[in-house]
Amino acid sequence: MVYVRSLLLKNYKGGLKMSNMGMYFGEFLGTLILILLGDGVVANVSLKKSKAEGAGWMVVATAWGMAVAVAAYTTGWVSGAHLNPALTIGFAAIGNISWSLVPGYIIAQMLGAMVGAFLVYASFRDHFAATDDPDAKLGIFCTAPAIRNHKSNFITEVIGTAMLVLGILGINHVNNGVGALSAFLAGVLVWVIGLSLGGPTGYAINPARDLGPRIAHAILPIPGKRDSDWSYAHIPVIGPIVGGVIGALIFNLFLSLWT
């Protein structure tokens, strides 16, 4: 779904071409859903007096993967459900989407991520108030490294995002014939990236997923919150963008050898 729609650069609803604004709203809604469900599960397992408190990494990684699938099924037929500036830029780098669409996609993704984060806060407002740990509150909105080493953290985000883009392009290649399973398999891919590579940095692998909610954290009147850790904020933005381009270029290189 994601790859094929971007490759064809055609967006149809009942045979009619989708407008650019329609695609932007698709990215907005899809990213909103992604963050509502993704940040929502982190809130669910992290905040005090939540019935899922302490449920752990497996629950978080699984819900993030399912969030990707649900968001992609909801809006993929409209915009391709990139939901991620690293995907959008990576696809543009190899000609799978026009560069003219990239700014609108990224703005829509950022706004959707912020609104999704606002809704998470609204859903768990009482639990934020009941939780004393300011780091746990921040961790609901954005990522932080387990060991703070910006060089290593950057490399981890590059590798994880390269795997994401390479995997999406590979899964959705026409020879695989995945059809309607595309969004589900994208969710499986994010799930396994979280389980396998997520520990060092929390696997942002998506600038909008990290920066949009981080801005929301800075804006929202969260009781007892800390600063929004702006000294780290560039890592989960630049790293995924670099990784997304690398993953797309690697796929194209190998595709040229295989065909």
C-alpha cells in the first residue's frame, strides 16, 4: 500500500484523482491515529493507577506495530500512509513521490502527531496528575536513549530507520503480491524493529512521531513535568531522515542488480 501508491503517484477515490489537500489530510489523520494509539500505549503502561501499569516492553512494541497497521489501513488508500517524514523523504529520494508533495506531507504529519499527543493527554489527564516521575511523563511523548551518547544514538536511529524503509519497499514490491496485507506487514515490520532494535533509543524511526509530541509536551499544562529534553531532540529527527534515504537507496541499488 505505502510503496505502490507512492510509486504510481496516483491517488484515486472511486476512479477520481485525489487532490493534494486530500492527501495531506490523509497524512494528518493517519499520523494522529498512529500517535494516539502509540503514545497511548506508553501512557497506559507508564502512568500510575492505569490498569495496564507495568505491562512492559512487549505490550508497547506490539501496540506500536498495530498502531501503524490501523493508521495505514485507515488512510493508506488516500495518501499512501507514509505517516513519517523519513519515509516521505526516502521515497522522494528515489523518485517514488514528487518532491513537490514533500513539504505538505511533512507539515500534515507533524500537525497530526501533535494533535494525537494532545488527545493522549486528554485521555490520561488524571493519571498524569497521579504520577510523580517527570521522566516517565516525558517518555510518553518522545524518545530518550538508555545510554546517552549522541553519536551512538544517531547511528542506532539511522540503522533502525534504514531497516524500516528498506523493509517497506521490499515487502511491497510487486513480486511479493501482498495486496491488502501491505499495511498489516508494515505493522509487523515496526513491531520487530521495536523488539530487536528499540532498546538503545526507544526507536523513534520517525521525526514526526518524536518531535510533534515533544512540542506537545512543551505546550501542555502537565503537572510536575520536566523540560522537553531539547538537547537530544535533533537525534530522532536527523537520524531517521538520514536512515530513510539510505534505506531507500540501498533497496534501489539491489533492485537494479536483481532486475
